Amino acid sequence: MIRKPHTLWVGFASLYEAHGDVSNARVVLGKAVQVDYKAVDDLASIWCEWAEMELRHNNFKAALQLIQPATHEPSVEVKRRVAAAQGVEPVQMKLYKSLKLWTFYVDLEESFGTLESTRAVYDRIIDLRLATPQIILNYGMFLQEHCYFEDSFKVYERGVEIFKYPHVKDIWVAYLSKFVKRYGKSKLERDRELFEEAIEKAPAESVKPLYLEYAKMEEDYGLATRAMRVYDEATKAVPPNEKLGMYEIYMARAGAAFGLAKTREIYEQAINESGLSNKDVKAMCLRYAQVEEKLGEIDRGRALYKHASQFADPRCDHECLWNEWHEFEVQHGSEDTCLEMIRIKRSVRARYSQILPEQTSLDKTKEDDDEMERRLTSNDFVSAGLQHNGEDVELPPQEDEELHVAAVFGGGLDLARKRDEATDDAQNNGALERIKRMRRS
């Protein structure tokens, strides 16, 4: 395994340290920091190892004094002399821009330095444009621990100006939460301005948590009507895959604050104007229909099922909408409304068969049609439970479904009578005429 050159110097110094000869370990590391390494990070590692060695021997002040000069920027005169002498700028001239060295230095200052010296190091990191989002968060937390709240908010302000999304997301979250917690209702307008600014700069996929925090702030310290306005804006701003979840939160909060009337408005908006996908519109209709059913608004519930039916293919969505609608009609409807549901179901099935045909189903239907045509031209027709001898006559599946509905709602005698008439005529008429007659009835 090939190691970097600076690890040899570190290993050499560790050998002396392991035998208790710290002074010679310092001599080795002193020579190591003068080597012209290929990368600045290699030189920074040497300085960090040297400072850690001092910490292991409880020389805390020496560790700080060691790192301080390493982070100083060389003067212009020194840079010019070095460039003239060597032609190429050595890594020692770039050491002051090493983020690794600065983060180690700021950790030392927080642990063993003063408040002012630590702040100076943090500010220097930001001025050199070496700061990361985590350094901004650490600096803000450090100031809050020492009760410098306004200064911490200024640090967050600098952070949101430096970074863009997605890196600035955590800074905004910390800034907003700390500011609201600190001032609450006393600086409500400033709270709103910050949330508006954060939402304006955020991409669509990142605005949902901001909107939720904004609305919660309005519910806790502001006005409920403004909170509803925030939720409404959120339903329009979030990406399509998050709209349904946002509407669910909106309806829950609106129902708790303003009751059913406001919830109905939101349901209707979600169904008609929201830009939800067909799948989500169907789910919203079903939920709205269940609410109306509980409130005894049967006609409104039925209208919602009818609206949702256009998004439900009976071939693959039978267990969801159509079963629920069937149970709804059995409990609250009549024979006519249930038969209307069946007709709508057939119409939707036919439409989806034209738009998204299932090849296997189409092939099977074609084979069945060919077989029926062959049997219709012969005298031994047997299909769908209809036998030419008139002994067992069963209606095709569509008529069976209608007969079941009629039996449930008390109209089974009329259909049964028609079925018996079809059985009597089966002996005198051909199968084709018999089926046509049943279809007309």
C-alpha cells in the first residue's frame, strides 16, 4: 500500500513520542512542516498532528500558539520574494486557505480560547470564504449559548447570502426556528418577512416544510385566517407528488379551526382546480364522498362517486371505487340508482378498452365472438349458459348482474318473469333472435 509522504514524517515523530522523547518529536515535525508537499492538505495534516501531540501532553496553550501563526496569511512582500526565488508558489504560501486547519483551529479556540478570540476565528473563516453550512450553524449555536442572539441571527443572515439551495436549507430552518422561538409574537411582521423570503428563494421541492412552519407560526402567534391562506398557497406551490399530502394537512387544520363548511370548499378546490393527478383526484373524491355519507348528504355523495368513476378503470380498479360505490348504493340507493351505476361502469369499461386495451382480453373476446358466430349458424348453440333444448337458461353476465340488483331492491319478479318468457321462446326461435329479444327487454 502506497502512503502519502507526510505520513512518514508523522510516523517518525510518533516513534519518538512513543518512547517518551517529545522534544525530538517536535524537531521532526518542525522539519516536516518545511517540506514542499504536493497538496496543501498534506501540510495541514502535519500541523494538526503536531497540535494534537501537544494536547496529548496537556500543553493546551502551546497547541493554540502553534496553530495561530500557521493560519496567518503571508504578506504580499513575502509572496513576491518566494515567487521570485522558487518560481512556483510552495504549499506553505497557501496554508492559510486550508479548511482543515481552520476547523481544527476554531475547535481549539472554543475549547481553550476566549469568546472574542473564537469569534475572530469564525469571522476570519467567513471572510476567507472558507465557511461551510455546518460552520455557519456552529457559529450561530456558539453565539446563542453565550446569549448573543442578535449576533447569531446576523451570522445566519450572512449564511443565507453566501449559500444557495440545497446547501442553505439547514441554515434557513435553524434561522427561522430560532428567531420564532426567541421573539414569537413580539416581532410578528419580521417573522413573516423571513418566511416569505425563505419561500421565495426555495425551489418547489423544498418549500413544503417552510410552508408548514410558516402556517404553524401563524396559528401560534398570528391569525387563523392567515394560516389558512398559507396552507392554500402551499397547495399551489408544492410539486404534484406532494399536493395530495398538502391538501390533507390543509383540510385537517381547516376543519379544526373553521368546521365543515371550510373543509367542503377545500375538497371542491382540490377536485376541480388543484392540478392533482387523476389518481389523487379519485382518492379525494372517495374521501369527500365518505364525509358526505356520514353527514347524510346522499345525493352529494353519489355525485362524487360519478365524478370519480371517470378515473377508475373497472378492469384494474374494481376493488376500490366500484366496490365502495356498490356498497353505498346498497345502503342508500334504489334499484334505479344501482342500475345507473352499472351502466356507468360499463360505459367507463368500454372507454378504457378503447384507450388502453388489454391484448389478452381482446384476443379472448375475438375468439369468443368467432365461436358464438359459428354456433349461431348451427343448430347446437350452447353459450353463456343458454341451451337450445330449453332446459337450463341463464342470462349473460350483464343480465345476471341486473337481476341481482333487482332482487336486492324488490324488482326481481319482473326480471324473473321476462327470463321465463325467454325460456319458453327458446324452443321456437333461434338463439340469435332470443338474445336480441332479451337485450331489448
